[in-house]
Amino acid sequence: MKKIELSIPDMQSANCQTRVNSAVQGIAGITIEKIESGKLFINYEDDNEKKEVIETIEKAGYKVADNITQDSSCATGCCGN
């Protein structure tokens, strides 16, 4: 399983976080690890799922900044961070 941190600058309020959380929860193979102001941390299996998450967030009305995306294929998530 891979981990990614997505930067979503406009997702600041609790309402925005709930909206993004609800949209992403419906994607098979995705586990939301953490959501906070401007950031979403997820686990995913393959790049198609990652792409689907980004598209879903953008359809919900938020821009995903592509400059601070971090992937880790380490099983424990401790590598490469």
C-alpha cells in the first residue's frame, strides 16, 4: 500500500474537510489516514486510484496542489518521509 499527502489549499474549514472526506470515502481501495486544514493523507494501492482521488476532489470544487505530493511504498509508511 502506498501513502500520499495531498495539498488542498482551499480546504480550510471543517465544512470543507467534511465535503472532501465524503467525496473521497466512496472510492474503492482508498483509506483516509488523516484530514486536516489544507491536507489530506490517504493510502492507496495503485496510481489509478490516486488519479481518481485527485479528480474527485477537483469535482468537489477544490484544487489539488501538485507540488507537495509525497509517495511511499513502505509497508509501515515510515520510509521516505
